Amino acid sequence: MSVEVTSAGTDRPVVVLPGASAALAGRLARAGFATVTFDAQASGDLDLVLEALQRGALGLRAARYGLVERRDDGSIVLTRVAAGARFPGPTVRDVAAVVQWLTQHLV
């Protein structure tokens, strides 16, 4: 599994994007978020990446972060994670809604 971390070296809100397109990750980076992207090859890959993030092994400090997952039908599921607990957010259809929700709940 390959994990890519994009950050401007400052404390930015972090968003984890399993299987996300480069366009979505780029849009979030331009909006001021640090991004963690990867292509999950096995069922436990997401948990491994989240654990590494929480330990600080990815070079980011993230007490809380957003999780953005794309479903097979094209919808996007948003989740806020704080202290290891997941708080489900809405399911949206467009990138603008993703950026707006993350800005309201992470910044």
C-alpha cells in the first residue's frame, strides 16, 4: 500500500481520502487542508492508515480529522474523527459540499 501525505508544513486540518482522485485531494489542499491519500488493497488498510495518523507516524499532528469515502454509486460519505471516535456526517454528491462540510467541522 502506498500512502501520500500533502501538507504545507503548518498545522492544517487533516483529511483522509482512501481511494480518492488526485483532483479531490488537490482541491482540498488548495482549500487549506492537509491530505492523506492511499489506495486500499486489503480490508484492513484504512484502519492501518488511521492508526499511523493517530500515532503521528505520517508526519502530521491530528487530534481530529475528516474521513472522506466515495461509494460505488458516486456519493461521498463524510465522517469527523476525534480522539479515535467516529462521528458520521452527511452523504453528499459534489466536491463543493465536501469542502463546505469539512470547513465547518474541522477548521
